[in-house]
Amino acid sequence: MADVAFQKCINPSCGAEFDCGQAIFKCPSCGDLLDAQYDWDKVPVPAKLGDFGARWATRPNRLDFSGVWRFRELLNFCSDEHKVSIGEGQTILQQNCAIAEHLGMQSDRLHLQYEGLNPSGSFKDNGMTAAFSHAMLVGARSCACASTGNTSASVALYAHSCGLKCTVFIGSGRIAFGKLSQAMDYGAQTIQIQGDFDDCMKQVQAVCTQLGLYLLNSLNPFRLEGQKTIMYRIIEGLGWEVPDWIVVPGGNLGNSSAFGKAFLELKALGLIDRVPRLAIINATGADTLTDLVNNKKLAWNGGNVDQQIIDDYYADLTARNFSPHTCASAIEISRPVNLKKCLRALDVCDGVVRAVTDEEICDAKALIGAHGLGCEPASAATIAGLKHLLAEGTIGKDQRVACVLTGHVLKDPNVTVNYHKDRQGEFSNPPVEAPNDLSAIIKLIR
Ligand SMILES: *Cc1c(COP(=O)(O)O)cnc(C)c1O
Ligand SMILES: [Zn+2]
């Protein structure tokens, strides 16, 4: 595959290219992000997206079984023998009439892409299957990541399924218990750094460089290749039609970046006729993207991003000793690594960015839970954000919307239990105390 895939710097005034046999993760010439790119003329891309659906019939083939590798021609950077898979991406798009009606939408318009069904319980597995395949390609023996939680869970699972040593870095006291339990259970060395995610991110990059470990943060362009398939599956779930809107939470902005790249490529390949709009939802306590895009007017600008705006913004965060805070720990990030790629996605998809409060997130999470799908707080930012976008008329009640529910409800039991037990919101459903007495219990049943 080395002849059809390559890595390319996203900065148009640099544009340096590198082969895929290297694990570099940042342009050595200018320091900008790298993309995986393809010489599409040499890739055997099916004539229409529906052709990928035929692979459901050959599911005993492990690659056809994977919801990522089923679309392998669209992430054609390694040969089949390097491809790692533990059955990721068996996720489906579910129509949810009850939530649609609650939000005042036409009832058949709202769809939820539930990525909590992945092997480690979050969408991160879509990216890890691709990144670990690249790690196999380059012959990596050990790997590391910094994480708000789900990345470490997914890395630990994949590392040990393909025999790599693994170290995960997490901020002290910031990780949801379900996620921490996974990293330990899957056998990763877990290092808790006294600091937040941004501190971990800085340290892990230095450690990987010094010790030659394979880095698995979303700086890794191959992860984003795997995450593109979430969009393919949404289109598949709509009978190979494109929705009007994709709504996704924004943390390190890997997902939103991957989604924009997916649509850019599908459009260029003639596999879709139009690109959906993208809504990225921050938490108000970690709203760097919202602030930069909506207030500071930061934009992709053909790749000539105004770096000064970003530098000034981050210098101000540092000067104020700012640390992001939200109950949605998966998006508690103030210096998103994929910011520039995300700006490109916003450009490709005519995107919008909004921020929602923790209260709105928790209410939305309970609303989702009460209507058939549990998710973790960050995932619920999508429904909270959708509510804003409907109210302001940006999204129409009759538009077809797909929200990406990024992680499983059991990832963060504390937020859920506290919301219900402490009656924090309109959907709180606390346990009822009862004496150990039948007639008293019967009186309580509603
Ligand atoms: C990682 C994560 C996010 C944030 O995604 P980015 O790609 O970093 O923007 C959101 N939700 C969950 C559950 C996550 O694990
Ligand atoms: Zn460069």
C-alpha cells in the first residue's frame, strides 16, 4: 500500500509529504498536523457506497465483520495482514421518535449513532483499530497515550490484543471511574500526572520522542482515518443517503476533523452528491473552539489559519492559569490538538459551533437514558446542543439530524448517580427508600 498512501502536512505553504512507513505525527519541517492521503486513482474504490453493504453477507471474514474495515478501500494505508481488529464498529444508527418529539422535531428526523457499543465502550475504537494497524505496519513494540479516559481504555485494549506494551497518562483526579477501571483491567501501565489533560498531552509527546514509543493520541493521523467510518455507517443507516446535519461533541476535535475529511473525500470521489452540515458542541467550561470560531472569527481560510489568534488565546489561558472544567470529562480540553483540521471540517461542512452548560448536558443525558440509550455526559452534549440549534432556527424541525453518542453510560457512573440521587435536574429519578415490609412496598409502586 505504500505506493497509494502517504502522509501530507496540512499547511498549504509547506505541504511536505512522507511515506506511511514512518511514525512521525507532526510535520518535521513546519510542526503542523499531518493527514493520511491517497493516490485515489490507484485505489480500487467501489463504484457506489452501497457496494460496501454487500460485505454484510461475508461477515465470517474478520475484515468484513469490522465496521471500520468493511470500508477499507477508503482508508487504504496498510495491507490486510497488518490490519488489527477486535470487532469494532458494530454500531448502528437508531431513529429516536420520542426524543425528537420532546425536542419539537418531526418525529422521524432524529437519529442517534450509538458508538457506546464498541468493544471498549466508546467511539475511540474506530480510530484505534486503524492506528494499531499502522503501529503493526511500522513494527512498533510499545505505545503510549495521554487521555481523559476513553483513549486510555481503548489503547489498553488494542495494545494487549496485538501484543504491544502500553503506558497511559491521565490527569490526577480527572478521570471517570469506568474508564480508569478499563485501563487497569486491560493491563496498561497507568501513570497519573499531577495536572490536567493538556499537561499530560505535553508530557506524553516528549516521552514518546525520547523513548521511541508509538503515540496514540488523535495527533496520530491514522486514528482519524478509522473515525471516518462513523460517517459511512450513518450514511449506511440512512439507506446510503446523507443527513442534513451531523451533531458531535468537541474535545480534542479528532472526530469532527475526521468527519470533515470523510465528507470531503466522499464528495471528491463522487460517492455522495452533497455534504451535510456539521454542528460541534463544546461544554461551556471548555469552550476554546466556540470562543475562537464565534468570537475571534478564527477560520480555515484555505489553510492559511491565523496562528496569531491561536497563540494569543493560549497565552491568555496560560496567563490566567486557566484549567477547563466540565462534568463531561471526555471534552474537558482547552487546547484541542486537532484545532486546525477541525477548522477545515467546519469549512467543508459549513459547520457551526456551540457551547452548552453542564446542567444542560446532564438533563440531555437523562433524557437520552429515559428513551432507550444510555450515554456518557460528553455524548449528551449533542442533544443539548441540538436543542439550542433548533431554538435559534439554525436546524429546522424537519431536517434530518444524526447525533453521535460517543460513549457508553457505564463509563461515568458517578455523574449519573449524583444527577439522580441528588435531584439535580428535571429528569432526576432517585431511588425510593422503603421499609422491609410488603404492604408498604406495594403502596410505593407507581
Ligand atoms: C474522546 C471523546 C470525545 C471527544 O472527541 P474528540 O474527537 O476529542 O473531539 C467525546 N466523547 C467521548 C465519549 C470521548 O471519549
Ligand atoms: Zn509542514
